[in-house]
Amino acid sequence: MKILVADDSRVMRQIVIRTLRQAGFGGHDIVEAENGRDALTKVRSEAPDLVLSDWNMPEMNGIDMLDALRGSGSTVPFGFVTSEGSDDMRSRAERSGALFLIAKPFTPETFEAALTPVLG
Amino acid sequence: MTVLDSPMTDDVVAIVEELWTSFLEADDMFGPVVDTDPDDRSAAVTISGPVNMVVSLSTSEQAAIALASFLLQVEVPSPADVSDALGELVNVLGGSVKSLLPGPSSLSLPVTVNGTVTHSASETADTVVEAVWSGHRVTVVTHTLSQEGPSGS
């Protein structure tokens, strides 16, 4: 399976990739995107099985990217990995079609619980 | 060591501790300081809402490089990586502090600087937490910029 990790921080993308490995998802292919616009392009070109995206990013933020994906008919499984996890944001994410929202800082156990239903 | 106490201090300490044990894989957020260099690298985020607040993090150049090296698993991180590492750490801290404040509010993208973040006299320092990571001192500060008064007053 292929996982697209979208975050404007290279450090955070590496933390997410390291945590995926620690949570037992190390065998999957990883594609990285630097912002929402880059991720939107790569969802189309790379056809990932799951998108893990930050919320606050320059160029295009995560929620606008998700809305653009759903607006174009994409049903790719999508989860947020973000430093903000308010009830409002969780509701907004769910309304737009996100499966989950993981708040930073996170642990491998959090990833395992959120991603296992998607990746098995 | 906590050097300035406030009603938020316990929460901020818990937030720093969570970051230390998860992303920084540290057993403890305190311990002996080996690095005595001055704090010449800083990063900050701003929370805007009913309470406007700056959350900043300051540490030495040596510590900033060590943090980036650890987080990226590279021996020699680039200057951009060092700024990115500090920015992401303060971004995560800011997101957690934001959850303690009344909403709705928004979190800025992080800004990193060489030197320390200075504050005007109108800003109130709420909490100062001096944590230690791998022998390096890392200071986390929250400053209230302004706060809405009670409604109807």
C-alpha cells in the first residue's frame, strides 16, 4: 500500500514516517508532499491508499485540500495529523470526510489505533 | 526546573513532558545541564483569539543542531532543517497550549530567529519552563499579549 504524508515541515514528515514504522506500518511505500497543493497533485499522480495530512500549511491548507479532493470525486481515505485538535476542528474534519484526526504530539499506539482499520 | 509559576504552569509542564516523551524519546524532561552555551536560537508561534498569546522556545545553537539531528536522523542537519526542527517543536507546543485557552482561536505558522524572542512591557509572562533534553537547556515561555475582559462589563 502507499501512504501520502503531507506536511510543510520536513522534520514533521520524518517524525510521521518514523512513527509509522514504530507502529508496524513500515512496509508501506511513502510519498511526501510539502503542502496541500503538492498533495493534491500527488494524490492524482501517485494514487495513494491513504493520505495523512497536516492542517496548517502554506499554499493550500489540509482542509481545503480535502474539500478539493472530495469535490473532484476522490474517495481516498484521509486522516489529519495536526498540532490542533479542538472539537470544532474534529467536527469540521469529519464533515469534510476525514476518517480521523491525530493531534501532535502522538505516539505509535495512537497511529496503530487510527490506521489499522484502514491499512489492516 | 520551573522558574515562573502561574495557573497554567502545571498544564504547560505536562505539555512539554508529553512532547519530550513522544517526539524526543526522553524519559525525563529534567536532569543535569551539560551545555552552558547561551540561548541563541528561538522559535515562536502566536495564538489569536479571546486570549492572544505568544508561545516561544529558546535554546543554544548546539542544542538546536542536536535536536534537528535527532529528529531527522541525520548527522549534520542543514540550517533550514535546524530552523524547521525548532519551528515544529514550538508549533506542537503552541497547538497544545491553544487547547487550554478559550476559543475560537487560531494558531500562526512558526517563526524562527537567531537570538532570543523579546517581549514588550505590555506583554505578561505567564509561564517559564526550563526543561532539559540530552544535557541541553530548552526554555519554553508563554506570554499573554492581550485578553478580552468579561462580557457585559
